[in-house]
Amino acid sequence: MILAMLLLTSTTITKVMAQNKVKQTAGRDQLGAFAPKFAELNDDVLFGEVWSRTDKLGLRDRSLITVTTLVSMGITDSSLIYHLQEAKKNGITRDEIAEVLTHVAFYAGWPKAWAALRLAKEVWADETTASDDRSAFEHEMFFPIGQPNDAFAEYFTGQSYLAALSDTQIPVYNVTFEPGCRNNWHIHHANKGGGQILICVAGEGWYQEWGKPARKLLPGDVVNIPVGVKHWHGAAADSWFAHLAIEVPGEKSRNEWLESVKDEDYYKLK
Ligand code: MN
């Protein structure tokens, strides 16, 4: 009977905090007229009493058990989709469900895990990992990300990467910033000539000169940074960003690195 009730597809499990009860109406909604006792047992006993005993075992653990049990029985229909959705709501991450189903595959059977993984992939489709975001950005960008920009890390907030595109004649670098990453305020000095040109290639970023409002940067934008002007550049808080950096040749050109861009100034940019 319990197993049969587990198979019901149903509406959202709602926690009623005051009573700490799980409210379930799927039984009555779907089978109330046809099988009223079954509907009552599903809503009031399975969910109302068993799932509700969260002081004994939390919803996250109950979701893990339920998903494992369904997959073990080879139940990979809409009831599994429902319980995968509940598992996600109850805090199981994409990486965790992949690990759970990989583990279950060895005990319950490979084809069952295959079927379940295909459903889980859909349920967790909107949840990406940091490495997904990085590879998506890499695919969108024409130039390589390169290597972690360790040599200049002390002048950056967050992680940046550097790829040398041209290292003879005029040096050209592709600089990639993770979301939230930006360089410190700095000045490109030179006795004659000098300055820097930025050509934005992917993502969304910011450029700001001291005392002026920040300028939003999108792919294709070009920034001409005059010699001697204090400024910073970097990613938007919620986006990867990359620009080519071209050092304009000059006599005795050098960079002066200054203070970091304060969080309270950076995170209010919109
Ligand atoms: Mn600069």
C-alpha cells in the first residue's frame, strides 16, 4: 500500500510550519471520487503523517529515500519527475542528484539509472555550475581565456586570466574577468605617447575614470584610455567579461597601481 501511494503524482508538498505538517491534496484531487479511501491515506497518512515526521527525518532525506526507492523499482514515469522536483526543492543539488543516481546504478541497475538521469537532467536544467558558466563563456568568445593572471593578481579583486595574442611588435593581450572581478584603480604613465586601448570581446563589463560615472561595456565596444588618467576596468557583478588590452607605445611607459575598487561602489553599478 505504501509503495502504491508513493507512485501517485501530486501537487507540491507544502510544509505548514505552524503544525510542521506536510499538506498534500493530490490524492483527493486526482482520485478522491474514484478511490476516496486511497486518496485519504495518500494525503492524510503518507504525506500528513509519514512525510510530516520531520523531527525524525528531514524532507531532504525523505526525498533521497523516495527517489532511490522509485528508481530501484524502475519507476521512471511522471511520479519520479514529481519526486525529483521535490528533491530539488528540498535542497538536493544538481551535483548531488548525479552522484546519488550514479551510486544507485550499481545497486538497482544501470538502465534504471540511465532513465532517471535523463529525467534529472531536465529537472536540474536551470542549475549550472561554475565550470559550466566558464565553458559557456569560452564557447561564446573567439579568443582563448589563457592562464590565471597570477603575475598581476595583487592588483585585481577576484580571478582574472591572461592570454597573450601578440607578443611581438605591439603586445596584445586578451584579459578575462570572472563575474565580480575588476582591476584596481591604476594609471598608464608615459613621457611621450602611451595609454591603453580596450576592445571588448565577450560578456558585460565596466570602465570608469576617476570622478566620472562608470561606463557599461559590451562586445564590440572600444575604450581609448588616455595616458595619465586614473581608471579601472573589469567584469559586471553577474557576468564574465573579456577585453583585448593594447598598450599604446610610448617612451618610458609604466603602470601605477593604486587602491582597489571598493565593494560599496562596485556593487551599486547597474
Ligand atoms: Mn588600464
